[in-house]
Amino acid sequence: MINDSFLVTIERILPGGVGLGHLEGKTAFVSLAAAGDRVRIRVDREKGNLLYASIVEIIESSPDRIEPPCPYFGRCGGCDFQQLNYAAQLKAKADIIRDCLHRIAGLDFPDITIVPSPSEWQYRARATWQLDSSEQTFGYYERSSRNVCDVAQCAVLVPSLQSTLEQVRNTAPEDLPGHLKHLDAVVGDNGVSLAPAFDSFHTSELTLRVKHENYTYNAEAFFQVNQQLLDQIVDFALLDVAGDTAVDLYCGVGLFTLPLARRFKSVIGVEANPVATRFARRNLQQAQLSNAQIVTATVTDWVRSNKNRPDTVDFVLLDPPRAGAESAVIKGILDARPSRISYVSCDPATLARDLKKLVAGGFRVESLRGFDMFPQTHHVETIVHLVL
Ligand SMILES: C[S@@+](CC[C@H](N)C(=O)[O-])C[C@H]1O[C@@H](n2cnc3c(N)ncnc32)[C@H](O)[C@@H]1O
């Protein structure tokens, strides 16, 4: 069926952001679709009964569909939801979370709230740009490819990152370091930090105030993409938790460690990136919080060793990368039996996989909320509270 074309109706948006269609007893996953579209598709790849397809013609447009405003849309791998109006993007994200929780974890949540981003555009305060020096292209990877899409204007970047993108693009090729393949950029209250540093572009230390706390970081450490939602994320992740001992797993520069240290007698943050742990310690020190300790280790190593492990834990916050928590980490949490867990996730599928284990181990999902940290893409942040 490869390269053949067929007519399908898109039923809904699935995890991964693709549209679902059915034809001749097969399931089609259609890129850049909208629920309700009637489209002619071309099959790009086939695996058993599954067809991976692209739209070649829109026969009947979904009411959710809008004209994607970005000239790179479809080629650039950055955004895959620009064809949807914003209400449809939020609905698709609720569907994606619901679908993963039902299918992977056997958990049913009919009503899922997605907190919208205050800005649908110009929200992205962190980016990784790719450079192909032989093609002289600078921007983002193309969809499903390692070719670099040359992007002069990115509509989701905050204005200061857009102007940094332009400054880097205006740098003469001979002034770019020969080994440069990609650049990490992040914004703070006092400017932009780039890694690696070169020419007049510095890995500057930035500061940002989030809910009464000051954070210092640079482009070598993780920082959340959408800074407009951080107050709400911290509020919902922590609710009114308080007690003796809290653990902040995958703590980065301490976004949650600082507020936790104000509510718990003792806090341990665990993070693998030594640049991030250096900032986390500094952020605690500047906030005069001496009751929190930061461990530089993978969470798996920390869970497996007995070093710096509290005897009892009241609260665990975990905010792993997209891959979710390693099996040993979930086992460690189950062994520690905290009375409450807050799971902050940027991938509903790995979240569901981990929740299934936590629920089988005796925890109950108390509440759940989605946050639209990444408008114009299918990605969504989810925070889940679990209790024993
Ligand atoms: C999604 S970020 C969360 C960071 C922090 N909680 C925040 O909100 O800024 C995930 C963090 O996990 C770290 N990380 C990734 N794999 C890890 C591992 N196996 N063990 C410990 N930290 C890890 C990354 O360096 C990153 O800082």
C-alpha cells in the first residue's frame, strides 16, 4: 500500500499527535490531521495492520482546522498542531492523556482539565537549534529526519530568543566554532544564555523569579520551556503538602526543591547533571534554606545506594525526562511508601506506564491536571497526585 492514496475520515487525535483513520480493516495514523477531516492520504510506511500516512488533499475540512500561520509548518519538526485551533489543541491533549491512562494503565478519567498557556505563540523560553555547516542551515530538525530546516523566524519563541536566533544567523560562518552542531538557548529575567559559548555569545548566568523564589541557572542546565505557567505548575504540584521529609527526584536547578524546603523539615533533591546541582545548591543557599541537601547522581543509583537516604519519606515529587522513571526508581518509591506522591510528567505514555506500577503497589490517583506548556505541539505536561 506504500505510496498508494486512499480516502479516510479522521476520527480523533491520538497520543503522538497523529489523526486516527480506518480503511480496509487497517488503522491509519495520519500526520498533521484534525478530528473530522475527510482527507486523501498517502501511505508512507506500513507495519502489519498499521499504516503511517500523510495528507495529500483535504476533501472536507474539520471545523477544528485553521490555516497554519508558520511558513515552515509541515517541514519543520518543531510544531505539529498548528492546523488546529487552540480549543481543539486543548481538547486533543485531554484526549491524549485520557487515552494513555486508559489503554496503558487501565485508569479512567472522563474529565481532564488542561490549563491553557497564557500565550499560544511566543511562549518558548528555551530552545535547541541545530546547525548544518555544509548546507549552511540553522534551525530545527525537519519532521522525521535529521536534516536541518533553515528557520529565520520561529513563531513560538519569546521575542528575546527570536532576536538571539537572528543574531546567531547573522554571524559570519567563519566566526562559528567548527565543531558546532547545535546550540542550547534559555531566557531569564536578565537576558539569554547560550551553550556552548562562542564569539560574543556567552553561557551567562540568568535569574528568574517564580512565586517568591529566585532561581539562577544557565543554558547547560534544564529549565522549563514555558515560564508563563510556572506559578500554576508549582502551585498544583505542591498543593498544601507539608511534613517532615520530602524527596525531589530529577530536581534540576531546584524549581520544586526551594518551595518544598519551606514546607518540610528536611528535603533531598536528586539530579544527575552536575551543572544543575551546582545551581540548585546555590539557589537554596541564596534563599537561606539550609534544610535541603542536593545529591548529584542518577536517581536509579541514588535509590539503589544507601547513601543520603532518609529512613522515612512523607512526600515524593518526581519530574523525570520524557522516558519517565526507571523501574528501579518506581520500586524505590514503592519501598519507601511515602504517604503522598506528586508526579510531574511531560509524556503521558510513560506517565501511564509508571502510574500502572504505582497503583498496583497500593497508591490511588487523587487528582490530575494537564498544563499546556507546549502550544502548537502535541506535547503536554501532566501533574498527578497519588496517595497511599
Ligand atoms: C523534566 S526535567 C525537571 C527538572 C526540574 N524538576 C525542573 O522542574 O526544573 C528532568 C531533569 O532530570 C534530569 N535527569 C535526567 N535523567 C536523570 C537521571 N537518570 N537521574 C537524575 N536526573 C536525571 C535532567 O538533567 C533534568 O534536570
